[in-house]
Amino acid sequence: MSVEEQLIEYAKQGKLLTHKCIDCGYLHLSTAYYCLKCGSKGFEDVLLEGIGVIATYTIITVAPAGFEKYTPYAFVVLQLDDTHLRISGFMAGIASPADLPVGTRAKITGFDDRGIIIEKQ
């Protein structure tokens, strides 16, 4: 199974596949050939709970072709708990900033044709 396929399967379980440097512990979202922090080439896969807070978002009311049925929605950036990592995804039913204050607790709940699905916790 490819790394992309693994990422999708874990997202469906509400988890996030990351790659941890075995020398310094720095976490990477994508496969890397060397650690961005220390330059090491050794990594281990680490699963994180896909839980955190909304760092920022954009509300989409006029969707691109193929996504019209989902409007309104937000393209969100989730700051994962206890890490420096941020992951982006889709959150349904967000029509105005009042629907989603920055700092709202949220979690990864799945993956579909929109990508990673994030919902309020």
C-alpha cells in the first residue's frame, strides 16, 4: 500500500500518518528524504489522533466545478494538538464566520472526494 493510500485509510479512522525523525523527533507530514530539522535520513511512522483547533479557514460559497453540491463549506487548517503540524481539509455547513470561530476544537473524521474531512468536536 502506498503512503498516500495509507494516509487516506488512516484519515477514515480519524488519524493522521506522520513520519518522525529517529534522531531528533521532528515530525513530518509527508515522506521526506532527510529531516528538515537535523538532516538525518532515518524515520519511523507515527500515527496521531487527528484532533486540534481551527487555525484559519476560508468559506466557500461559490464552489469550483464538481463541488457545487457541498456549498457552503469551509476549507480549514487544523492545528494538531501537541505538535507543530497543521493539516488542511473540508468542513461542511459553514456559511459565516459565526459558524466557526478560530480556535474551535475539531477533528479529522474521514476522507472522500473532497479530501480530508474535518468536523467540529
